[in-house]
Amino acid sequence: MPEIFGYLPDGRAVERLKLQSGVLCAHVLTLGAIVQDLRLDGVDHPLVLGADTLAPYLGSMQYFGAMVGRYANRIAQGAFTLGRQDYHLSRNALGRHCLHGGIHGSAAHIWTIADLHADKVALQLTMPDGEMGFPGTLDVQLRITLRATALEFDIRATCDRDTVCNFSHHGFFILDDTGSLVQHRLQVNALAYLPVDDDQIPTGEIAPVADSQFDFRKPRNLDAVALDHNFCLSENRTDLRPVAELESNLSGVALQMETTEPGVQVYTANHLPKPDVRGLDGRHYGRHAGIALEAQIWPDAPNQPGFPSSVLRAGETYHQQTRYSFSRA
């Protein structure tokens, strides 16, 4: 049964749900569909960065573990054109760009519990026409499922007008208890990545990873790497396929990521620590305390005709599947 995790300033309750299957246990909040905690039997530390209280999620941990949208990542200058109509969005990144759907994106919403079982939950959200500047009333259905050793996300959305749509799970993973990624190795099945400017906005170039610091086609240590970039997996959404692997040399815990999406944003928590961040079981999260592997359409795709399309036509269905599977050496 759901339990009360805390209350928003307006008095609304945030509930916490427990999911259990096989050797995995997860706690999910109705606020932002946040995966607040994730545990693997036999491992004495959490596999994600999270908080034991609500307050940090209302501050600088607002995206930790959340389902972000209706457009994950960045839209340059908080604006785009669709069907000869210009749209102006919430500019919540540096006062210039739209990040994760704006200041009141899906991470800031209370999602409705539609169905709950021991190993899965179905959540619903309606995002009104014009909210954060986006066109159309967007109806979103999210299913979070534990399958023995895997955490799965299945998200579908429909809209009554043509719009743009791009959701992503923004969890930070950590596979040992050092508080750092130093002992982690990463592999990403991508031939290209997106260079960005000083505001983390794609330049429009699609650059090969070969002979660059972004070449993770073979496993590489993360002891001296700071990433916040989109890795280009394909030109379009595909069937579910493996795209990345992460492993701790210290603990032997490994993660395999599968997704249908054409891109994955790899972010190594470069901007931690934050003054109000106190993590699970009282942990202090410093720089590179975790890594986000965000399945997505490429950032700023609404303004980049050479990128995979983020347009969701009225009457069509957006459908993303992403799976994170865990194992121990």
C-alpha cells in the first residue's frame, strides 16, 4: 500500500510505493514518478542517488530519479516552430533555454496511480494545452515494472494537437559504495555524439566518437571523465536493443541498458555537491557521485532538422521502452 512520503507547500500529499520482484526492490514517488531508492539483494548500498525526505526533491534534487518531460533535455532559446506556428517555452536553464519541459515539467507534477501490483505500477498524467508554452493537451501513461533483475519503463503519450514529445528517466546510478564513479567502467554502443556550446546546446554537428574523449565503444574507466552529452545511437526509434553497460570494478555489480530511443544522454553529475543534498541513509553526494543514462530523442531536435524528429502528431502515440538490468560478478 502507498505511504505518505511528505507534503508539498500547497498541502498535496506525495506518496511512496514499494515494488519488489526477484532480487530487486524499488521505491517510487508519485511526485515526478521518481525512483527514490533501488536495492539489489546481497548488495548493502543503494544503486541510485536519492533522498530519505521530500525537501531535497523540491530543491536541487528535483530531477534525481524523475521522469522528465514533456521534452527531456534542452530546447535552445526556449522556442521552436511547428506548422508555421512559433512556440515560446519556459526558460528555466540559465534564463535562456528550456530544460526538461520547463520549470513545471513532468518532474514537478503529482502523477495519479492508475494501477498497483507488487512488482509494477501504472501512473497517469495530463499536461494541459499551453503549459510551459507547449501546444496540446498531452495524456501520458507510464508503467514502471520490476522483472527479477531489471527495472523497466514503458511510457506512452497522445495529444489532441501536433506537439513535440520526449520523456526520459533521469536516475543517477552508482554501483559501489565509494560515493564516486572512479571505480566504474562505461561502454556505449554509439558511433557519434553531439558537440555542444558553453550552454550545453548542440551545435548541430554530429561528430564521430573515434579518436575523441567520447569513444566508449569499448569499456573505459570513468576516473577522469566529465560527461554531459548525447550519444547518437540511431537515426530513429527502434526495437528495444542493448545500448550501454556500466560496471564497478570494486563491487562487481553491473548494469546493462536497453532502449528504443535514438539517443542516450550520459551525465556524470558534474555539478554536485549541492548545499541541500543529503542522500540515502545520510550519504553526502559529491562531484561524480553517480551517472545518469537518459534514453531520449536528441536534445534541441525541434530546432535541428537533421536530428531525429520529436514531433508527435495529433492522434498518434508516442511510445518509449527502456530497461536497466543488474547483475553481480
